[in-house]
Amino acid sequence: MEVLLSELNEKKRMMIYQLNALVQQQQNLISSVVHYGILGPKDGDHFETEYNICNEHSLQIKCLEYDLKHLEDEINNVTNVNVEQYGVRSEVGRLEIVLMHRPGSELRRLTLENLTTLLFDALPNLNHTYISHNLFADYLRQQSIEVLYVSDILRETLRNSKLAIRELIDGIVKKSLPQVKDHLQLWLEKRDVEQLARDVIEGVQCNYNEIGQTDIGQILLKLCPIGDYLVPPLPNLMFTRDSFSIIEDKVVIHKMAYAARQNEPLIMSIIFKYYPRFVEHLEVIDWQKHVKNSEATIEGGDLAYLGNGTLLIGCSERTNDVAIDALAKTMFDLGILKRVIVVGIPKSRDYMHLDIVMSAVSSCAFTLHGRLATIMEIFEVTPDVINNSCRWTAKGKNVGDVLENLLGKSLTFYDAKTEKVSIKDQTNCRHNVLAIDEYHIATYSGGDDESSITSQMIGHPQFPCTVFSVPTAGLLEGAGGAHCLTNGIRRRSC
């Protein structure tokens, strides 16, 4: 079966290459047709010639798209995966169910004064945010991917579980100001399901309009300065990648590095513990039992499960070695992971997560920001059975060479042609890609010149990619990319 799959995937790569070439030619022809059409009758012959070629290309493109769809169906039939099976078998296996958060009124809480605290670079235009996010979600649906929304699932979970309601209220109160805890608990207990789901996402500000005129509300207004938040808003919730990860059928609820995101893991914990559709197939694990101090932090943008028991993880501004060690120990004990490959990333907001500088494109290909390609130290973490702990072994700083040695295969690394363009692409989150399937990715738009990483991926002579360009308007202000905006619930092995 492996030989057949290899042949089919090679055929698929060649078809994608032909399709991308035809699409590029088609775009040039359309420009020519428009040009000659404007010039008028004196260039009528040119117009007719270009117009006819354009129509021929359109037909060829449709035929190739049709053949590609049937080839993908054939590959899916060969893999013979149980479609009812939940979990993530690989970061680049066929994506079938994804969790996203449709941005809402929590973004209206952003002001020039609290931007830094809430981890945004600039104020987004909310209309642009909604449009860009919807276009991305619609494209995923067009690829036969089921898109689930956090707020919808949270409401349904709370409607069907009193335990979920209790855990949500307790979690919110636990992280609130000491002087308001008791009365905030009473106030939240009076809220209905719709209100609770809205409160934890959009936040609750201490003012008359939001707290109300009840006796408990009046007390809260005295205990909390007007304008402060009793429940913090979660404008970063749209970056669903960071608050949890799924490895095989195990759910890892993360511990965020900044207080602005403290309630995001709370929401995910409740969803995965009480939402019936998830509970039947997925298990939340307790990795924090191996943490010996409270400094452990870990975020999903640093994790990439490569399948077959190998996890790639960044040690970054947001994820530290304490958390990595605890997660590795937990997964080793469960028999889920065989090893963890740690990439040491400069601790800077510019490189906050692994997926900002490096993302998986296929089982044999990654994006990689060239500026860091030879300075990030890599460690292999394996079980130390004798000492009942983890063994960290330094492997070097040349990312390409080290990963090829560790994974035992030749790898392709995509980047812009020049360092200057690579820096621009990395700043605009274009190394941050979502693999929809092998060599089929989504990333931010804007890198369309011939030197960009997007152009290199589309035009690669051996391993070309199909690339969907996600509009950046209203999304890039939060410093997260296409990978950040999604989190797989079900992915096939590759």
C-alpha cells in the first residue's frame, strides 16, 4: 500500500504543478485580453487570439481540477481511514474537522490604551476582520472540511451540563480580583447560559449597563473601579491554535504565558470534558501533574505533531522547558510519544511561537525562516527509564540538517528568495501556514511577488503547493496567521 500511495501522491504533486502553471498563464492572458480590449479594433486580431487561448486554458484548468478531485478520492480510499475516528494523527494529514472562533464583540474591547496588554499590535477594522475570517472559513468548507465554532459549542455544552456551568463559573471566579470573588460568584450564578457564554468571551466591564441594578450588582460596582473588567475579554480567542492541542486522541489543555489569555484554556477544558461529541472520542490528559513549580507555560502555536510518536515543539517566548519536560513525561508514560524534538527559538514577540518561523507543509516539507535556520538549537527529548524522567540531548543548530538526520529522510524547506523578502514574509505571518492536506496549504495573502515564500511554494520544481491566500485585513493586527486561526479536531495520518 505504501508504494501505491507514494505513486499516487507523486502523480498528485505533478498535477498540482501543472494546475498552478496553467492558473498563472491564465491570469497573464486575462490581463492581455483586457489590455487589447481597451486598445480597440486595431488590435482585434490579438484580442481574438488571446481570448481563444484563454478559453482553452479555462477548459484545461477545469479538467485538471476534476482529475485532481478524483485522484484525491482514490488516495482517501487507499488510506481507508475510519471517518468516525476523532483525533490528530499528523499535523499534515488530511484535515477533516477544524475548530475556529468567529470573531465577535470581544474585539470591540480593544482600545489604544489596552492594545499591548491584550497582545495586539494595532486596532483592527472589525468589518474587515469578519469578512477575512469568513472567507477563510468558507474556503475550508469548500474543501469538505467541517468548521466548528467555539461559541456555538460552548453554548450547547452549557445547555446540556450543569457540571460545565459550575466549572465555568468557578474557573472565572478563581482568576478574578480577591475583593470581588464572593459577589462575582453570586452574580454569575444568576446568569443564563447565553449570558455566561457571552460573558467569558466578550468580558464583563464594571459599569451600570453591564452589571445591572440588582443588589449584588450594586455591591460589585463599589468593590471594583468603574471601567475595570470583572471578567476579562478574550480578543485573542480567534487564535484557537494556542489554548489546546490534540495528539492522537489525547487533548492537551495549555497554560498561557500572559494573563490576557487566561480564560481561553478554561473554555477549551469545559468543551472537551463535557461536549458529548468530543467526550466520546477524545480524552483530556493532565500534564501539569509533572510540573514542580508554577512557571510552566505552553501554547499550541509551538506544537506540531509529525505523527508516529514524534512531536516537534518550540521552546519560545510563550512555551518553556519546564512545560515541555512535563508534557513529554506525560506522553511517554501514556505511550503516545516516542520522542520530542525541541527547537530553541529566540525569546521575542517577533518569534513568539514555532509556527511563526516554521510550519509543516507535508511529511517531508516545512516552511522555514532563513534568518533563524542556523541559529536555533535543537534537542531530542527521549524517555529516561532508569531515572523515571526525560533525557535532553543537544543535536546542533542547523535546523535543516538536524531534522533530516532525526527524521531519517530528505526534507524540503520553503522560504523567500532573499533575506529581505523572508523577513517581510515572516513579519506578515506567511511562514505560518495551515496544511489542509499534503502540499495544499493556506497562508496570508500579500506575498505575491516572484521572490516571496508563496511564489516559491507554488513554483517549486519538485514539490509545488496549492496555496489559498487568506486576506490579512483585520487579522494580522493580532500577530497571528492562518495556522493560528485554526485547530484540528480530526486529521488523518499522512
